[in-house]
Amino acid sequence: MKSIFSITRSKLEEYFLSIGEKKFKATQVFEWIYRKGVRSFDDMTNLSKDTISKLKEDFEFNELELIIKQEDELVKKYLFELKDGHRIESVLMEHDYGYSICISSQIGCNMGCAFCQSGRLKKIRNLEVDEMLLQIMSVEKDLGERISHVVIMGIGEPFDNYDNFMDFIRIVTDPYSLAIGQRHITVSTCGIVPKIREFADESTGVNLAISLHAPNNDLRSKIMKINNAYKIEEIIDAIKYYLDKTNRRVTFEYILLKDVNDTEKCAKELCSLLKGINCYVNLIPYNETENIEFKRSSSSQIGAFYDILKKNNINVTIRKEFGSNVSAACGQLRAENIKGE
Ligand code: SAH
């Protein structure tokens, strides 16, 4: 049976039309579920008995099972179990502007980035729309507060699960659902070029981040398998297309790996690559993980890299660090608590 949390309002409208009902019922159902927190069709008192029994035949209310919660001062990490026994993780961060949540988009990941823990555990399947949405709703319930910002930067490659990802965005931003502002949402991709273009065409207002991590193809291909499929020039072209379409500044993420991509030469190369592009660079101090040989760059090296970008008028920030005490590096909590995979 289909989860009621997996359907967008416009698809629910189509559903009502297909069973000979008025489409405004979709909005009523959304109000019951997301505004009033109702968890049974029987409680939807403005729907007829017939409509209720039809909905019961076709949709179910499901939940994620919370397995582990780890807490630090500003970060909470959640491990959930899905219906089929697989486990996924979500991370909640407290900022001065509110809460943001980092959600997973797949079970495992096939992108195979050399430095990333998630990629060591191969993709088992895509997450369904409800499994993405319920990460937010379950954490909000646990927290007793509203989450204002969402990043799709957890385990998985969202653009490798594009259709579910887009329906998830449609529900999360729906004023009758969680109503999270498009500009409060950021999706991060390792650079699946055709999907960057498709995403540009959607003109959503959702922020786009690209995991670049290297300023040239030689180096990028060594640490990111996806670079064999889509070269840096193709990514830059797709980004220019995105900027033309949306006029929204793009973020480039750049993990600093000691003696790999953190040299002065790399910094200068990055400046020439990004010159004139409406973007900002988020430098990420690498979270070292077990069994992976890469090391974090020293603070002075990170500072030197930052200075070169600044001097070249590139907008740049160094990512604030959260939760290295609570297995916060991508995929760590899941990797430590996996069942039979
Ligand atoms: N697949 C998407 C989103 C998930 S990864 C993407 O590649 O963007 C989210 C971000 O975390 C990416 O920029 C990824 O490169 C980075 N990341 C992965 N492992 C990391 C680690 N150990 N330390 C710091 N950042 C890491």
C-alpha cells in the first residue's frame, strides 16, 4: 500500500478526480495530516464514509522507527529503521537562526567517492518520498519544535533518485504541508550533469550545492568516480545554464584533504576555474573516518587556502563543524550500526 506521506497534493488531486471526487479534497486531507496532525482517515470528519473507506484501501499511515539517538550540545543524530529493516540516518543541527536537518536520500550510495564513508556501503535502494519526508517529521516530533532548514546532504546522491527527490521537495515546500521555504532548502550533488540541467528547468528556488572537491579533472577523477562520467567543464557549463535560468547563486563544496587538494596551486587553480561565476565556496575540514586513508588539512593550511580565495575575490566560508563527537561524519552512525548488509 502507498504511504499517504509519499503523495504530492497535485497527485492526490488527480487521485480524487480519478475516483470521481472533487479535487479540493486533496487540500482537506493535507490539512488534516500536516496541520492538525491527524493519523487516521476516520478522524477526517469533513470526508464522507465512502471517501474514507476508499482512502483506507489505497493509502496507509506509516512511521519510521527510531533506533538510536545520539546527542551533543548543538547536534542530534538519529538512526531510523525502515519497513524492510534497512537503516538510515538524519542529523539535526541547532543554529542561531533555528534548526536545520540533514537528511539521507538513498540507502547507501553508488557514487564511490574515495574519501566518503557512505560510498563504502553500496546503494541498496532509493529512499521513497515518504521515507525522506518522515525523517523531518519524526525529528520534529522528537524535538517538539519546528525545523526551518533542510539540507539533502546525508547518505546518498539525491540526483540519482531524482523523481522521488523532486516530489519530496514539492511536499516539503507545500503551504498545506510542512511549508518550509524553498530558499531554506539546499540540495547537494556530486555533479550529475543532466540532472543539474533538469533541476535548473524546474526553477524551484531550492539552493544548489555542488561537491567539487578538486580544481582539475586529473585530481577529481582520482577522488570522485563520477568525474569519469561528467568532467569539470561539463559541470561548469551546466552551472552556467542553471545561473541563466534561476539567477540563484550556487555553492561549491570543497573538502580539504591533507596534501591532496589543499595546496596553494590547487587554491589558485580553483580561483581561475570559478572566476566570474556567481557562486560561493564552502571549505569543509575533512572528517577523518576509520579505514579511509585521507587526513584532515591543518588549520594553517585551511587558513592559507581560504586567504588565497579571498584575495581573488571568491566568496568563501569555512564550514562550521558540528558533532565530531557523535559520529557526525557522513554515514558513520549507520556504518557502525548496520544490520546484515
Ligand atoms: N551525494 C551528494 C550528497 C551527500 S554527501 C554529494 O556528493 O554532494 C554531502 C557532502 O559531504 C558532500 O560534499 C561530500 O563530499 C561530503 N563528505 C563526504 N564525506 C565527508 C567527510 N568524511 N568529511 C567531510 N565531508 C564529507
